[in-house]
Amino acid sequence: MNGWSEGKEHSKERLGWLDFGKACGILVVLAVHAGCSLGALTFYGGMFYMPVFFVAAGYTFRRKEGEPYGRFLRKKAERLLIPYAAASAFLWLFFWAKDSLLAGNPGDVKPLSLFGILYSRNQMWAVGYAGENPVLMNVLNAPLWFLTAMFLVYAWYGLISRSKWKWGLLGAGLACSIVWHYASPLLLPWSLEAVPYFACFFAAGERLRGRGGVRALLDDPRLTAGCAAGFLLLGYLCGSVNLSCGDYGRSMLAYLFVGSAGSFLVFAAGAWLEKISPAASRAVGLVGQETLLILCLHMFLFMFLRTGAVLLGFGEGLTQAVLVFGSLAALTAAGRVRRRR
């Protein structure tokens, strides 16, 4: 199957290599949240596991000719903010019932948790802040920050996408993000200070599409090798990152290249797999199609899987494997069932 042909890339069919990239990203998310430490695998996986979703969204970005901005925004809100609100409400209600109602104290409505849901940041201050920095998203909803951030990236990019000053506005936004990061440790609600920065990953995905897509990497081994060398070297020099907490490693600009290059490489790997083993590509792609559900509920499912692993006497390594692959399998299956209805 020629999974990276021109016609396939610009058709309305799902792109197997794009789903592969998202599947790899969510696998690293689960591994990190499960506490796995696999040396270079988790270190370099951590270099692309969030950018890959922004780059993928940028690759598939379309705003129909003549479509009002309000309608465009409403569709993105339905896609991202409704799941955010639903998952947040479910998790808050579960832990309110568990910790407050069943404990005979229904008046404890978990105000810090409610504030965290409204603020949509796991903490208010960036990594390294010397003062008090409590966890705000404390009902196993910490990964949900990504949904509000992605919504605002769509809002910003959709607003400037048709402007003749698009690239200037993108650069100005990037400069604002960089200045804010180095001038203030405050993390703004809904990742406002980081949205223009994330939009640059979005733009990288759109440029990939415009420059021949992933096929360009597969057709030019030198380009792929250069991308891989830059990813490995700059990733090592940049150091670990945590975008949810405002940690960009040693250089925000360097990390833009690292996150984009890592995303391109994992997409190229997906296209290669799609070409040599369509069946394996389709199997991995099923995970990539359910990343929204997995992102929203995997930490909640971790709680039950971890309890079961402890009761069965599993060691740390086996427990982590159960968390990652058990939640991956269960939530992918649940997503497939939901799609069939």
C-alpha cells in the first residue's frame, strides 16, 4: 500500500502515518504518567510527545473558504471544550462523592479542584518557582490542560491564517511567549502565555503538508538523516521538558526545532511501516484514532489498574506495564465501541 502518495495525503481518508505518530505520542504520555524510566526511550520520547499533536493538527488544518470565524471556532469548541467539560465534571463528581459525600461532608465541594478546572493548568507557577505552588488539577485531570490549549491554538491560528501578515503575526506571538516565559513565572489560564509558541508547532505541520508532506522525508535520505541528527543533538543539549508546567528545557527556540523534527521523524516511521506492513500500521492506527479518550481518562483508569496490580503482588516494572498497556487497550476498545454506535 502506497501510504504516503500525493493523492492519499490530500484525500479525506485517514492518514495512517499521522495516526501512527499520535499513537506514539499517547504511548509516551502514558509511560511518563505511569512513572516509567526507560533511559533514552523516555527521554527522547519526551521531546516529541506533546508537539506531535500540535504538528498533526497543523498538518490537517483547514478553514473552508468563506467560513465565518465564529462557525469555525464553534466546531473546535465542540471537538475540544465539550470533552474537556464532560471529563472534568465526571472526575470532579467522582472524587467529590468518594472523598466528601461518602465521608459525611458533602459541603466540601473541593474548591481548589474547581478552580483548577476553570484555570486549566496543573499549577499556577512555572517549574522552579520558589514559593508555594499547589497542584490545581488534582482529581486525575492534569492531562486535560492540553484540550484548552489546543482550542486556543486553533482560535489564534484560525484568526491569522488568512492574513497577509500571518508569518509576522506568528513571529510576534512567538516573541511574546518567549518574553513572558523569561520575565514571569506565572502560568496563565488555558496556557494563554504559551499558545503563540504552540502555534509554531502548528505552523510546522502546515508547512510539512505544503512541502510535500512526509513523502519528502522518505524520498530524501539526507534530509531525514539531517533531521534525525538535529533532533538527537539538540534534544540532548536542550534537556528534559514539561510543556504543561512551562518547562522548555534550556532553550525555547531550540525546542521548537526539536519538537518539530521529532514529530516529522515519527511520522516518517509511520509512513515506512504503512508501506511495508499495512496490517501493523492499521493496528497501531486504531490507537491513534482514540487519543482524545485515552488522554482524558487514562489516569483515572490507572487508579483501578494500580490497585489490582498491588493486590496481585506485582512488582514496579510489571505494574507500570499493566498501567500503560492495560489502559491503552481498554480505552482504545471503548473508543471503537463508541464509534460503532
